[in-house]
Amino acid sequence: MRLNNIPKSHWHFLQPISYEYFSEMFVPFTNIKKFHTPMS
């Protein structure tokens, strides 16, 4: 599913559990990219 009139977006998650959860939730949305970006 593509969200019409909404630009591509990148979501960065600091926690692996949040990343896994939202990765599954956002599968239908092709214009949302997910990243696990841990703090150093």
C-alpha cells in the first residue's frame, strides 16, 4: 500500500524490540523505510 501525497520517510529506532515491532507494522507501506540505529 502506498500512502498518497505522503513523502518517503525514514524511521530510526534505537531499540531492537521497537525496530522489530514497527518493521512488521509498516510492511504494507512502501514509502516508509525502517532502520535500527543504536546509540554508540
